[in-house]
Amino acid sequence: MEIFNNVIYGFSVSLAPSNLLACFMGCLMGTLIGVLPGLGPVAAISLLLPITFKMTPVASIVMLAGIYYGAQYGGSTTSILVNIPGEATSVVTCLDGYQMARRGRAGPALGIAAFSSFIAGTISIIGIILLAPVLVIWAVKLDAPDYAGLFILGLTLVTYLASKSKVKAVAMAIVGLLLGTIGFDPIVGTPRFDFGFMHLLNGIELPPIAMGLFGIGEVLTNLEKLEPREVFKAKLKNLLPNRKDWRASLLPIGRGSILGFFLGIFPGVGAIIPTFLSYALEKKISKTPEEFGKGIIQGVAGPEAANNAASESTLIPLLSLGIPPNVNMALLMGALMIHGVMPGPLLAQEHPDIFWGVITSMYTGNVMLLVLNLPLIPLWVRVLKVPYYLLFPGIFLFCIIGIYTVNNSYLDVVIMGIFGVAGYLMRKLGYEPAPLVLAFVLGGKLEEAVRQALIYSRGDLGIFIQRPLSALFLTVSLVLILSSLLPSLMKRKKQTQAGAP
Amino acid sequence: MKASDIGSSGALICLGAFALWQSEKISIGHLRMPGPGFFPFYLGLMLIAAALIILIQGVKQKTSAGHTEKRSYARVVSALAGIFAYSLTFEFLGYLLSTFFLMILLINMMIQKKWWFAPSISGVISLSTYILFKFYLEVHLPRGILYF
């Protein structure tokens, strides 16, 4: 009954005109970003962070979350029509979606992508409503050592699941934590690493780092090689899937939703891995696995459901534990912190409007995306034709003005430029920027938790293993680290054995 | 041997060493009472350790002689130079002029069209965004030498 009342309250917040408008803007921009290849939701959220400073905390998070899950909807459009994933999470949709378009079935492919995203979104939101409050009750009991363990586990998972080198991901996470130490020390207030610049006394803010690494860095990488985009020239008809399509898609949608929902909760998993797993699962249990990759509708329905369910369930650890499971959520957390709101177990109690408003706004957003997206597909196809020579200068200008308006300081623009160069070089050298930003956001909280635990235990490191939860988190982290080292150790052992006479 | 890994690990080792040096200066403290330099000191140590692993991996790795794609680094360098020049001249020249010049540079860098194309598009972009930011979003923008 309490949950029911909370949901009603949440809808009263999310359906308020200003929040509804924020949700609409977020979904619209998210779809646009999803459609445009080369610019992901992370870059878009980074670019729009400064705009949210003038909004209420609820409206800003509703809008930024809308961008994230809206991008999952938009990403499938380019995968199906251009064979270029607008989003990393839509890579799998290219396999069968584009083949369906080539067979003259672009309409049903786009239609089932939108419907499966909607159904998965609905299932995911019900899951969030049921699970998030339970986690909150559990999380209130956590202490400083438990939090330290939880943050370390979160960072370990993010680096463990890095798509490139794990050691490089660890190095980037450490750099992020180091950047987080700039400014006043959280315990005794001593200034650190300010080098005499007043500007650095309060630390580096998240927007110049995020906009530099993701906005400027991403566009610079794209500038190296401007790929021509050829939009599929088929006439779009019959966007609504027929009965046969529905029969084939319902179970994959259900499986994809459940898979995406549960995997999305874990830090570092994000929305990409569930799409691949969903595709692999559907292919494995299909009676006609040979049809996958040739334009089978199950290959679109399952992964599209998985990416949307996962993108929404990632909000659970952020809202209930205060731990962002991926870089998008880290940016949302940063936006909340800028408004003086600390996400975590007390959020539901102290700011129920944010907690329940954001959760219910996702349902409103999903309805908007379904209603808006299908009729607007011809418009998105036109957007795909916007020339690079207008798009990229526009993004640069938006980054610069956006960052300047935060503090009216050109120094922020310079800092953003420096991180833009860093982001570009990191991509070139195989370093992922996501662990850096995630660690930067978590850094202050982790340092505080570690130091408080040590002061409380009078320097006894055993406190981290004496408490069951902290011990559990640290053990899981250790197992993950060892399991990532194991394959290379086994390989080396085999090589030594093979080399021995 | 992978030169990029060796170079980047060198930069990370320098960063780690710098963190160690600076942390010592602001007091590391001890386990009972960790000081302001405690956290960055151990982060510096961990960064050096991670960088050493990257260095060793880079030394052991064979250089792949794969095909190299044709890429335009000139565009990247010009864009960066433009952004830094823009941030430094923004307050002196004012929003309208500095944005106009930046847009000309960026558009010319991407596409070669008739001489009037880039200035006219740049003019439209800088003027329309000026009106949007200044009057609609009420953002404070520097006036610069044009005094508006």
C-alpha cells in the first residue's frame, strides 16, 4: 500500500508541467543524440549539465535521465536504416535490423524496436519500484567501512568490465580519484594541489572534465576521419508489426527485459553487455539459428528490450545506494550533487520528490518516446543528413558557451580544452575515459569513508574485514581482480610447459 | 615494443611521482590519523604500479604492422588551436566577433566551398546564438571591443 501511495506521489511530481516539459525535452534530445552517430548520451548529458543548474533538481535529473534512455530508442533507427549504430547499445540491432530493412521490412523493424523498448521499459520500472525501496532499507544500515568496500567494489567492477585493457582502466580510475583530491581536504579542510589558483580551491568541477573528455574528445576523434553516411532509401511503410511478428517477438522481449533489468543493476555492466547476451540467448534457443543475421525479427526485439531495461535499472544503485553503476549515472549523480542533493539511502526519505518523481517520470518518458518516435521517424532520417560541417562546429560552440556560463570564467573553457586533448589522446592510446569520470565522482566519498573508518578504528585496517558487508564487498573485488589475472597466468604457465624439454 | 604504451606509462609514472611529492608536502599522517596527503600518496603509489605494468606489457608487445588508415590530424590540431585561441580572446573580442572567427575556422576546416559560404554561415550562427543566449536564456556574455 505504501508503495502504491509513493507511486501516486511520484506521478504527481513527474506530471507537473515543468517536469513534464523537462521529460519531453530529455526524451527528444536523447532520441536526437541516439540518431546521430558519433555523439553518445554521455557527451550529450555532459553538454547539457550546465543548463540544468538553472532548473530544479527534479527537472534536471528527469531531463538528463530522459536523454539516456531516449538515446536507446534513437540508436536503433540508425542501426536499422544506415547500418551504423547511433549508440553502442544498438550495435547488435544492426545485424538483423539492417537486413530486415534491405528485405523491405524497415517499418516492422523500427516498429518492433520501439515497442520492445517500451515494454521492456515498463517491466524495468515495475522492477525499480519494487526493488529500490528494499535496497534503501538495507543500505541505511551501512557504515563507513561498508561504504568504502562498496565504492571499491563499484570501481573494481567498472574496470573489470572495461572493453579495452584492464590495467589501463585501473590507471584511469586512479587518475580520476587523484583529480578528485584537488581542492579542500574533506576531513580537515587543508587546501590540496591548488598551485596558488583560487579557481582550484574548491576542486575541479565535473562539467569541464565531462564535456572535455566526452564532448570535445569525441568530436576530435570523429574529425580525423569524416565517414560518409548513406541513408537507406526504402520507403517506410507498415510501422506496426503484424500478428506473426508479435508472436515471434513477445518471448524474446520478455527474456531481454528480464536479462537487461538484472544485469543493468550491476556496476560496470551498463546496457551494452545485456544486448549481446540477449542476442546470443535468442540465437541459442531458436529453432532456426541460421536465420540470425539474415533479418529475423527476434534479433531486433530481444536486444532492443535488453538495452532499454538495462538503461533504466541502472538508476537503482544510484538512487538507493548513491553508487553510479556507469558513467551516465555518474553524470546524473554529479548533477544532483551540484544542486546540493546527495544520492543514497537517505534520498527517498529526504527528497521523496526526486526519488519517486524520477522513477515515475521514466514511465511518462517511455510513453512519450513510443508516441513520438514512430511518427517522427521520417524526421530522424532527415536529421541523419545534417552535414558534419555544421554539426561539429555547433557542438564545439555549445560546449564552449555551456561551460563558460557555469561560472562566467574562461578558465573553465581552458580546463575543458585540456581535458578535450586528454580525451582525444586517451582514445588514441587505448585508455577509456569512463573509469576516470566514475572514479572522479566517487573519489571524495571514498576518501571520506576510508579515512573515517581508519580514524574510528584507530588505524586498525582489520575493520574492513571484520564487518561482514565490507568483507563481502572486498572479497568479491579481490575475486574479480584475481579472475582477470588468471587467464594471463594460465597462458604463461602453458607457454613455459610447452617450452620445457 | 609498443611505443604508445611506453610513452603513456612514462607520463603516468611522472603523474604518480608528482602526487607522491606533493602529498608528502601536505602531510601524509599515519593510519591512526590519516592526513590530507594520505589518500593521494597511496593513489600515487598505485598509479606508478599500474603504469609499470603497462610499461612492461608495452615493452613485451610486438608492434603490429597493420594497414594505416588515412586520417586528417590537421583538422584536429586546427580545431584545438581554435578552441584555445577562442577561450583566450573571448573576453577581449567579445562573444560575437570571437564566435564569428571560430566558426569560420571550423567550417573552412571541414569543407571547401565558395569564399562567402563560411563567413555567411558563421555570421548567422554567431548572431542567432547571441540572441538566443543573451536575450532568451539571459546568459552573461562578454561585450569585448564591440561594446554590445
